[in-house]
Amino acid sequence: MSAAILTADWFLLGRDLYYRKFEIYSMSWQNEVNLENFIASSASYGGPTAIRRDDHKFIKVQGTGQPIISIFSGSGKQLASFKWTRRPIVHMGWTNDEELLCVQEDGMVVMHNMFGKYLHTFSISQKVQDAKVVDAKVFTSPQNFTGVAVMTSNFKIFVVNNIQEPKTRQLSELPKSSIQPTCWAVVSEDTTEVLIARGAELFRLKQDEYHTSAMLEPDISNKYTAILEMAVSLNARHLALFTDSGHLWLGSTDLRTKYCEIDTDIIHKPKHILWCGNEAVVIYFERDNTLLIVGKYGTKMTYFYDSSIHLVPEIDGVRIVSNTQHELLQKVPEVVQKIFRINSTDPGSFLLEASKQFQKSSHKANEYICLVKTDLHTAVNQCIEAVGYEFDTEVQKMLIRAAQFGKCFVSDMRPDAYVNMCRLLRVLNAVRSPKVGIPLTITQLNYMKRRTQDLLKRLIARNEYYLALQIAKYLKLPEKEGNSYILLHWAKYKVSQSNLEEELVAREIAEKLGVTPGISYSEIASTASEYGRKRLAIKLLDYESKASEQVKLLLELGENTPALVKAIESGDTDLVYTVILKLREKMPLGDFKMSIRNFPVAQSLYIKYCKEHNTQALNEIYIQEDDFCAQAETFLLESLDDKKNNMKDALLSSALEAYKKGRRDLNSSMCDDYIKTIRFQREVEEKVPGAKNKFIGKSIHDTCKILLEMKETKLAEKFRNDFKIPDKRYWWLKISSLAKQKEWIELEKFSKVKKSPIGYAPFVDVCLEHDNRQEALKYLPKVTDDIKIKYCIKAGCLEEAADIAFQQRDIQSLLYVQGKCNTQFPQNQLGDKINAMVSQLESRK
């Protein structure tokens, strides 16, 4: 293929500024669609085209004449067609995610996918509804959000910068005038503004509804009475104005710089005017089917068509859609110019020629290689880079062969760039095929934020799941971004098909997905439930591995019992609690109690929850189960709550009755004693001076002790008899309180009342505890013999202790006494006496 043939579709728009226009597809719709009678709108990045009949033109229609919107792929293959039954459409546009936007005259924006399925609707503003929309524009913000701007019948502009989060802003108003606007364009850079022409006047509207815009003065040399049309470049930096004198003015959007001003020799209003990249403007005049391309510095090129065409702006060019073909107009990439330009001396050009000669088995191949021997690395990279910009597979092969040929002469060249480009080319060629119909360029692919992920998303949107899977596998994408992501969307599409049997769909999805990592069956089941296929959703949940996801969706579907069963089987108590509390909110109380009664684990957990948060509900459960013991325990626990002191007697009485019903005699007896104790304590506090807040809540032991300490002996005796306090305990309390009060005479009297049930050792202990040895000696003789030695030593009567030990023939006690001797006795005298006693006892053995 010669250089002349390869550059035949090139044309020059200034010094070294080459553009080319070449065919991408022969349109499949050519016998069905005549663009002259339709209004068309196409999505960027090689997206689909939507068409609807132009209401301003009289054409023959079949049927009712109701508006129909048809959607086609880039190759003219019909994707969908649906009737429009809503309010009249003012403007059609596409989002960055290839969703069709239809702006109605009442200010409502309706969204459909590319298959005509309704997505959702939002309103621009109530002010817009009241005033009626006369024109609209769909634009892309610098943050890559899709926005909508509308003009109302009173020529006010309203803007929504992001349709995902619709927030309407009204722009500043035009000065009052009887002249109507002739054209307007959105400038979306740091903020969204609008340039609007009204006759010969030009205004910039900013996001300030209370500010009146000042008139701008573009540097247009030729006289004119109106600006008929305008266009802003995609980067919002360049502006084109077309006047009624037929002149085209090109400059910056801030009007500070003028690039050129040329006479087009056509004075009627163009149908389309838009920028091709940043260095040329494309104008289409429908009246004579003329396409005019004007370079930034005044050079122009004209093409003539047999029928009407539709122009689609792209970041690297313009797509031209006609009745018969789909073309791409773009600036020739610099690297392609270097290789294919006639008489080029760049390394890539020589390498390509060397490869051609090598294919012919010509010795000239060596001569060309020698010309670029020192620049072979550059030459190979140029060929690899250039091949990405080509649509023609023959040209691609030619450049790839050249790169492969050149690589053989470079020893240290890494193959990564070559391999990656081959893979990328195969992917691009696959999506460009007429069957898929996405004429995507490598520049557009690289401009996408997540490149291959965004491309897969576009294929999924077209239901091209098999191709998406093959591309993900070929590019070796991670499972989460590739295989799992695609299969998940395939499954969601599958469950949306209402004509398929649910059992077969569930089985097919399970067989295809298996245990693929990163796929949530609950997400698929959720989609099924959104389409009203509840049974299918439940079947799919059986394959979900996460119990929490299963339970969550089952509850949403109203499958309460299966949700509870799944939660219990999971062994996750938090999950069981979640289900129980959800059921309690949703179900009548009686049904709820009967439901969890069938599940012991759930009932136990609910009882545990009620113990901490809802004692009333807990009692109701125990009443339902006739569990009297548990009822009594609940009443007792409630009675201990300080906040319920006023209900204490009632709660204790309820506990007593519950114990009696449950035939728990010991418990009921204890509960009865406790009630009597509380009542006695309350009575004492009311009658005895100084007893306030000393008795309530005390035990029987402590109550008696406090009474004795307060010298309320009669009350203490009564309390002792009423509550059957044992003699031993009472005597201990009595002697302790008397000793504490230093009532030694009373203590002696008490010791003589009758024989002490606890012996007399405690009397010695309390006297010594309060440092009264003399009083302790009174009770020492009454101490029993088995502990008399110990208490003699405690009281300091060592000699007496030694005599008693000798009488009891206890050598160990004698030695113990000897060790306790202190300075009050002559050491040698007592020691000798003890030694003599020990010797005497040992001799008797």
C-alpha cells in the first residue's frame, strides 16, 4: 500500500496541520432512516444514536402518528424502539454512562437506557414548570458529570451541574428587551456559565440570579446584525461565532484572543456548528448539504453530501453520520504524520519501508535499516504508537509487522509496549465490529478514567456479556474487575427476563457462577425482588454464603421464619438479635411471641435481651410459659431497683405469690421474711428517733445489731423473737454491742442471766478487743479447759497458763508458754519453773 493511497483522505488546514476523514461503517439503517426527517442525538465515545421524527417537517407516517424514539448502534443496528407517551420533548441528549435524557417542555427530565427501558425522572425546578422550556443543552462538567441547562419561555436559564444529584441554579438574567435570543452555548470550566446571543448582542450569564449580565463586545471586523449560531470547544477554551453576514469568528471564550475571521460565502443559519478537537471548526448547512471545515487560522475545506447528516463531537474529532455511512473526521496524529507523510525522513517511515521491502525479499530492506540504525528504538516505538490510531486492519498489520521487524535489530528492547498494543488493538477491533458498533478510538479509550473497566461497562450495557468476558480474560484483568463483575451483571440481566422459568434461571445462574469470588448472590436476589420475582430471589439466596446477607434480604421479602432459621443456623447471636428485633417491630405482639416460641435459641436470646432492656416483656413471656419461679425472680430484681422504691412492697408481694403458685416453699418463706423485715424496718424508722435511713435495706443480722447499738433492747428482743434469731447469734450481737458501748456492768449482768450458749471465751475476746484486761480476767475462770491456756496467754496470765498446762500434762503448751514469757516475770524464775515442770512430766512417761 503506497503512501499516496494511505494519505488520500488527508487534507491540509494550515502549516503542517493535517486532518483526515475516513469511513468507519456502512450504515445498516440506510433503507429505513432518512436523517432529513429526524432529530438525532448521539452519545460520545462512539455511543449509540437516538432519533425521533422532526415535528416541524411534514412527512407521511403509518399508524397513530404517536412519537417514536428509535435507538441505533454506531453501525446503524437497531437496539430499541419505543413510543413516547409523555409531554412533548424539547431536547434529547446522552449522559456519560450512555443513558438517554429527554427534556420535556414542562421541565421534567426523563431517563432511559439504550434499550428504551425507563430509569427515572427528575424535575429541573418549579419555576421552569410554570414558565415552560423552549430549549435545552446537555453538557459535561470538568469533573466528568453530566449536566443539563434549560431556557424558559421568558428567556431565563436554569442549570443542573450533576444529574446524579440534581441541584438547580438560576443564572443571571438578560437586560430587558423585545428581541429574542438567537443562540446560546454552555461554557463549563471552573463554574458553569452560558454565552447567549440576542441579535448582535452577546452576553455571559453567570451563576448569580440577582445579577444582570453586561454586554460583551467580540472583536468582529465585518458588519452583522445577528449572531446566528455559536459553539464552544469541549475543553471550554475556544469559541466560534457565525453571523448573519456569513462570517465565522474564531477566538478564546474570554474574547481576549481572536484567532481568525473568515467569510464562508453562506449567509443562512447552519444546522450544526462544533469544534473538531481544539484547532478546527466543523459547520454543516442543511439547506445545501454542505460540510465546511475551518482551521483555527483561517484555512478551510468543503465537502458536499447527497443527503442530510448528523455531527457528533468527540474529544479527538467529529463523527459524521449520514443515511449511508458513518465517518470520522479528526486531526491526523503527529506520529502518523511522521510515518505516512510523503517524503518523510523520520525513523518510523524508513522502518516501515524497510519492512515492506523485506516482505518483497528485496535487498533494499537492508539499505533502509542502515538509514535508521542509530534510531531503531525510536522507529519501533513510532510504529507501535501509530498503529493504535488506525481503524483499517490492513494498515494495522503493516505497522505491526514493521515494529516486529525493527525489534529484531534492537537487542535491549523490552517487548511490553509491543505486546500491550497488540492486545489493545485486538480489543478495539472487537468492539469496533459492526455487530457491536462502538467506533472507539485509542485516544477516547485512554481518556476514560478507568479505561478497560469503563469499556467493559459499555459492553455490559449492550448485553455483550460473552465479548466482555473474553476481553477480561484476554487482558488478564483481576477477577473482581473482570470475570466476577461481568457475571454479576449477566445474572442481574437474567433475572430481569420475566418470560424465563424461575427454577431454570436459578439453576443456570448457580451453574455459571458457582463459587466465583467477589459475587454476591444476595445482590442478584435483590435485583430479582425489584422485578417482582420473589420466589426466584428466595431460591437464589440458598446459594449465598454470607448468612447476614441472606437474612437481610429475607426480612425485606417478608420471609420472617426462614430469616430466623438462617440466623440461628449461622450461630451468630448478633444476627439472631437483629432478626428478633426486626420481627418484634413488624409483627403483632401475639404472633411474634408464638413465632419465637418454636425456636428455643431465639426465645432464650430474647429473654436475655428483655432482662436488660424490657422487664415488662420478660414478665409477659414468663406468664405465657407459666414459669412462676422466673416471674418471682423478675419481681425481686425489679424491687432492688432504686427507681422503683415506691413499688417495692407490691413487687415483693407479687414475687411471694409467684413462689406460692410455683410451690417453692423455701423461697416463699424467705420472701415472706424479707417483706416482714422491710415493714419492721420502715416502722422502726418512723417511730424511733434518730433511726431515719438506718434500717431500710439492711439484713436481719444488721438490723438487730443496729437496734442493740441504739440501746433499743426491747425492740431487739421483739425482733429476735419475731424472726427467730438463734441464741448464739443474738448473744454474740449483744455482748459485742455492750462492749462497744463500754457497758461493762451490763455485760457482767448479761453473763449471769443464764448459762452462755456461746461460752465465755467471747466475753474475754470483746473485753480485750476494747483494752479492758481487768474485765476480761472476770470471765477467764469460766472459760472451758480446752481453750483456757490460750485465753490465759491472751490475757497475759502466763504463770497461770503454765500451771494449767502442767495439770493437763501438756508439754507442748508449756514450751509455748515459755516462748511467750515477757519482762514482767523474772525470766530465770518462770523459765526454771517451766523447765522443772517439763522435766517432771518427761520423767513420768
